[in-house]
Amino acid sequence: MEIFKTKAELGAYLKPLKDLGKKVALVPTMGALHNGHISLIKLAQQNADIIICSIFVNPTQFTDPKDLEKYPRPIEHDLAMLNEAGCNAVFMPDVTEMYPKQESWHIDLGNAEFLLEGEFRKGHYQGVTQIVKKLFDAVKPDVAMFGQKDFQQVLMIKNMLAYFKLPIKIITCPIIREDDGLAMSSRNIHLSADDRIHALVLSASLKFVEDHFNDYSLKELEAKAKAFYVGVPDVELDYFTIANGETLEPAKSKDENNLVALVAAKVGSTRLIDNTIIKQA
């Protein structure tokens, strides 16, 4: 497995492969890898010849400097996982490589940017799309893999692709869960033993909506899902919504083609997100 620190080195590696007609997939990550990330690598291998995984903790998408500071960076562990998974190359630039000078970035991502996560983490998706565009420019992949757990992020990246008219196919990979239902996340490392148990309320509330979708109205489903969080120690619900999967506006009817239930909550000092796709066109 090759490791590159600069865009120039990465480009020199990729050019002869692309000249041979090899299809390239990019798996962008911020490191602290788990089996959810490895599922992206495996799915990429089904869709491309050469798999590039990037590891870069992007400062422009953190709205809280403390969150950036405490983000886990177990690089040796990450590289071992990627090597075992059969990743071809890892792109690990430093901040000055990706941001050599001060720059401004603001693009129209649509109204969905300001909903849900956008409300709690203002400017977050501008930072996300800024770095993903830089990674796309460096790799020029045919396909890119993103996890469904960050449902809103995938939508924002698709909107960014449309904005720049980039010929890249986005493949969304299903959420990978622990045996008890908790969505795998790099943030789970911060959960205490008690937090870890309390965090199961997120997947339990989503499962309820999945299982009882035909039994109640949308308003009743949301109310019953929110009731899961009442009295759970050290859990603070930010939102639970059943939304249109294309706009993230609250769903008006069960007949809409794309429906997704999304939740965010603070568990102890760790903020977690999760979702389940109820209907997809």
C-alpha cells in the first residue's frame, strides 16, 4: 500500500494508471477508522480498480475548536486496517498542503444546508464541501464513497457536484452497526460505559419508526420516537424528524417517494447522529 503526503506525488502515481484506463475510487475519511469505513473500501473495490483512501482532519468543518482538538488520530491503527482491507494508496496531506494560503469559500448548497445539522453546526457543510472539492481535484476519481450515517453530508456533496458539474459518481454505503444496533462512529470512542448503553436510544427510536411506519401518522410516529428520550440519563435530544430525503424538509405525506428518519442527540459530552431510510424512489 502506497502512502502519499502531497498532491504532486499522488498525481504522479495515478497518471499512468488512468492512462491504462483504470477506474479510480476515492474514500474520503478523517481517520479514526472502524468497520464502517472498511465497508466503504470493500464497496469501492466492487466499483473500481484502484482505491484511494484519504485521511485528513479538516479544520474548516469544525465549528468548535475543542472538537477539532480532541478528534482521535490513531494513524498506525488506521494504516494497518487499510492495508489489511486491500486499499491501494492512502493520501495523508498536512493542513498546509490542502490550504497553502488563506482562501474564501462559499457556494450555494440549497436550503437543506441550513436545516438539521446545519442549524446546530453553522457553516459546517461549507467546510465539508470545500475539502471534498479539494480531494476531488487532487484524485479526480471516477467514483467516491460516502457513508449513509452522514445522510445530510452526502446530500450536500451531491449538491456541490451539481454546482461544479463534476463527472463523479457518488455511491452511498449503508450504515454499519454494532451487534446491539449502535451506529459505528469515530466519536463512539468518547462514550463512557454508561453513555454507551444510553446511546442505544438513537437506534431504538429509529427502529420503532421503521417497524411501526404503517401503524401511525407521521406526527404520531415522531411524537412516539421523541418519547424514547424522556428520562434517559445524560441524553439530550437535538432533533428527531421524518423528512423528505431530497430536501430534508419535514415530510408532509407518507406517499412521498423519499422518506428518511434522522436523529441527533448529545450523549454525555459526545454528539451522535443516526438515521434510517424509510422509503427510497
